[in-house]
Amino acid sequence: MKRNAEEKNAPATATLFELNETASNVLDFSTTLKELRKTVDPTLIRHREGRRDRNGQSQTVEYVEWHTVADILDEHAPNWGHSIKDIRPIGDIITVTVAITIDGVTREGVGTGRASSETGIKKAEHDALKRAAVKFGIARELYKREFESIDNDSTPVEIQKPAMQPRQFEDSIAKTLGDMVTAKQLGMIRSIAREADIDAAKECGNMMKCSVTELSKRAASEFIEHLQSIQRSVVPMRRAS
């Protein structure tokens, strides 16, 4: 009878152990996140010239190198791992998707680079690694400061434009890799140009003073609107004929 009682209680004991183990893992992961979200040591932060504001002044961009991100992960999440989930060429650009896993939690990031060189491909992978790491909190404050600076600088310019003023295509070239035209935008540009029989490369050179793959995200949105306005006037005429 004693043996039967022990066997009867065994499943409950095992379940309690599993619950305790799960709770411990959750607690460990929460502690890891707190460490990863700490402000990056200022000596590890690098600076480069970024975009120009509405006054023509060059703005400095703060960033961390990919190996700095890897060092932070090694220190605070030694069981971390990463894998390349996708590599996709889109014209002159290549996109790389990298996944980072910590304690069973996976978060992904996408980076872009020039497809024509090995350096560009490596840069895309490193960029993707950093963007995945940001989703765990690493160097997130640097990204916040960059986007807050862009928002503060760009919003008043849009408000001050007269309603009937022709759109000005200025400062179209991306100043940072993170600000480059996205794969989705490139797809839209090629699709609209094909439908309306437009030479997108020539049109971009004339209007934006750069190649399609050099566009910033904002400039790409403006260029897409420009192509759509041409498409609306050209496609109906073609169908009528």
C-alpha cells in the first residue's frame, strides 16, 4: 500500500518540479533582459556623419559595432545563439535576416547592403544582427535618440510647405544603412514603372538626382507617389486606345 501511495503522488511531484523549473527560466530571462537593456558604455559608442537637417547642417549618428553587440551578449547571455534565416538579392541590394535566440526566445532583424561586394553582404549581416539585438534591448537608447532627432527636425518642414507648392526632391540619398530604401519600396517602384512603361532608373536620376538603390526611405516614398501620379495619367490612355 505504501508503494502504491508513492506512485500515486509521483506525477504531482514531477509537475511541481517542472513548474519550478519554468518559473526559474522566466526569472533568469527577465534578469538577462535587464542586463542587456543597460545603457551602453560611452567608450564603446562610435560616431559617424549622418543625414543633413533642414538647415544643411550635418548630423552625427551614434552607433555600436556588431562585435560590441556580440561582446555584450557573451557577457550577459552566454547561452545566446544566432542563425541566418534568409538571404535575398533585390536588384543591387541584398537583404539578410538574422535571428538571435536567448533562453528559447527568438527575435529577428533585417539588414541591407550592396549585393555587388562581399563587404556589402557582410555589412548586411552585421546590420541584421544589431537590429535583432536591439529587440532584446541592446543599444536601444541610441536608436531612440536617432529617430527622435529625425522626428523633431522633419515635422516642422512638412507643416510649413504651401499647399500648392511643387514637391521638392531634395537630400534624396540615404545617409545611413538603416535609412536605405526598403525591399518593399523597391518592389513597388519596379511594379509601377513596369505597369506604366516608365524607365524608373532614368526618372529617378532626373527627379531625385541619384539611383533608385541610393534612395532614403522617405525619398523612396516620394518617388513612389510621383510614379503613381504618372501611372494614373498614362494607364487609362493606354486602355482607351
